[in-house]
Amino acid sequence: MLQTRQNALGIRFEAQCRAFEAEPFPSLEVRKDRLKRLLALTERHEAEICAAIDSDFTGRAAQETRLAELFVVRAGVRHAVRHLRGWMRERRVATSLPFLPGRNRLLPQPLGVVGIVSPWNYPFQLAMAPATAALAAGNRVLIKPSELTPKFSDLLARLVEEHFSADEMSVVVGDAEVGKAFVSMPFDHLLFTGSTAVGRQVALAAAANLTPVTLELGGKSPAIFDQSCDLDAAVASVAYGKLLNAGQTCIAPDYLMVPQGQGAAIAAKLAAAMGRLYPRLRDNPDYTAIVSERHHQRLSDMIAEARDSGADITEVNPAKEKLGVSDRKMAPVLVRNAGENLRLMREEIFGPVLPILEYGTVDDAIEHVNRGERPLALYWFGKDSANRRRVMRETVAGGVTVNDCMMHLVQERQPFGGVGESGMGAYHGEWGFRTFSKEKPIFVQSRLSAGGLLRPPYGGTFERLFRLLNLIT
């Protein structure tokens, strides 16, 4: 079975390579047609997509899928269709004086066949958003979705097959072994979204083919409450940002930093805010389950380790329900006074567990963030512009939202991507178009060029012209 799937992968890859060779620079009309078919896929099959994801998670609100996945993809496709003509245009570039009247141009050219490896947490958005950029740039696309959401992956394969020819865009389903074969293919660009550990393996596999990669990873994204923040608004934002998809979001706040002495009071406010969002959990269709038993157990082990170490644990379970027996629901947990050696302080949590740390000065907060690996996201809440400027300039993160959570993700006019351990490269909007294009520099020589005077045989004319070149440059 594995060999059959790997053979099918090779056949699809070769078909896309041949198709790209036959059409190396698709027209604006062709690209728009592909994007409009992707939009039609999104709009016509919303109910099926929501149902498949809900089934894979054993509980995820259709509203969350519609907002965090379908809306994001729909907005991205429409933005691309609107701006594609301008993105594709061959651009003038200034020409240095010695080379006039020659002229410089920059031509965005499709790369070829793009591979996309998408994760389970937002399986539609994180497959189709990069596919939007790759199709806009004129490429062929192969997608390997996660095996942890099998119903959705099968549905995506069927929907893509209905809306695209296999040599335009195709979906390859399979387990981790198929995934390893996928990332070992000689793609012209490979985008992977997932954990940092797997991202390293993907980068190594791609390096064997000199395949350029965009890695969208994760990490421990901090949220920082400044003394000057509107506490109630900040608490409401973090409660929502942390519990969207039950915390299974790569840019969810991973831990919260609050001013010294305010930890207990803020934990109480957070518990109340979370209770208002989700007054019950087990049978609440608004509250998402953990995607698999393995991930549920991993989170439970983290909480147990923190409790055994003496950390202060607050479980937010307003209706006092028994969870995790016949379901994979997990109550939100707030953790204070956690030791730095605990797993939840060292590893990305990726669930509804939020450590709360206290800090003394803005220097302490900056030092703590910089002591760890560079995060995918950072959130700062406050009104003090001097403190905000310091945190923005003295920390490094993939992206930042000020006085809210996660909103930088949905800005189509801004790049989205990680830095260091949280990834490399970026996409969304024009940034995605450029990621999946080769911006080819072109110099057009003029008939009036004096370059011939610099050629052998060398003599006085060369020396005089060379002195002039030195002067004007």
C-alpha cells in the first residue's frame, strides 16, 4: 500500500513537471481562473468542510472553522484576484548612471511545482492559503495534508480533484511515511507548517535536492501585560486567543507575563473571562476537543508534572463536569509559580493550558523573552508608548499584535512567517506571491552603450574611460 502511494506521488509530481514545462508562464486569465475555482471550492462546500473537521476533532464548532479557516482563505483568494495584475507586472528598476541608457527590469516568474505540507490544527486554511499564493504565482501545486485529520484529508482530495486537473493542483493522502517521501521530492519550493522538530527533518530532506523551503513552525509565544494596559480588555483578548480551537493554534499565547504581584488577581479575572466564553464544556458545541488521545495525554502529563512540582493550578470548569472519559475535551488550566524546568515552560503547549509569570520591570520582561527561542508571535498590551517601543525593538518574533491576539495573521498586506526556531520565510498576499516566484533581474542593453570601449586591446581609451567610471560611481 505504501509503495503504491509513493508511486502515485511520483506519477503526479512528474505530470505536474511536464505540465509546467508546457506552460511555464501562465497568463493572468489562467491564474485568475484557478483562483476563482479555489474560491468556488471554498464557498460551495462549506458545510462539508465544517462537518469533516468537526468529526476529526470529535467536536469543533462550525463557527470556528468558518471564521478561522474559510473566511481567511476566502479573503486571501479575493485579495489575490484583485491585485494579481499588479503583482505580475514586469517592474522598472533604476539603472545606475554608468550603464545608461541601458535599463533594468524585474520579472516575477513562476518557480514550477510547489509542495505544501499542511497540519491538522487548521487543516483547510493551512493548506489552501499557501496554495492560493502558489497558484497566483503561476505554479503547479501538490498538497500533503495531515494524517491526524483523515476525514478532512480525504474530503480535500476529492474536492480538489473535482475543481482542478491533477497537473494543476492535487492532494496526496497518507501517513508519516508518505509524508517523508513527499518532502524528499525535488520540488521547486516546499512549504511546511508544523512543529519545529519535524521542521528540522523537512529542511534536511529538502536540502538534499537544494529545494528552497518556507517553514511555518511555532514556539512559545508570549503575551505581555504592561502596567498601563486596560486589564479587562486585555484579559478578554487573551482568554479568547488562548481558547480558540482549545489552544491548538500555532500563534496562540503560550504564556502570559504580568506585573509583579498581580498574578493571582489576573488569574482570577482570566478564569472568569473563560467561564463567560464557555460556561460549560463537555456538551458545548462552541468548545473544541483535543485532536487525538496522544495529544490529550501529553497535555494531561504536563499539568500533572506542574501540580506535582507545587505549582498553583486553577482549572476553569464552571459546570464542574467530568471530562476526558468518553470525549477528548479538556478544561482550561491556569498555572502560576511554575518552575522553569517544567515541560510546560520549555515546550510549546498547543492546548488550553496557560502559565502566568510575574515580572518586575520592562527590562525583566524583555530579558525573559530573549532568553528563549524566538517565538512565532508576541502580544503586548498597554498604553505606554515608550515601553511598547522598547519591546517591539528589543525582542524578535515572527509577528506582533498590540492590544489584541492573533490579528496580525489575517492582514493580507503584511507577511506572515516565523524567525529562528519558529520558522523561515513568509507568505500571505503579495508576500506569498513573491515567495513562490523567482524575481528575475533583466538588463536591456542600449545600442548607444559605450561598453565596447572597455574591451581589449586595452590602451589609453580604456584608462580614460575607467577613470571616468570611477569618478561617476
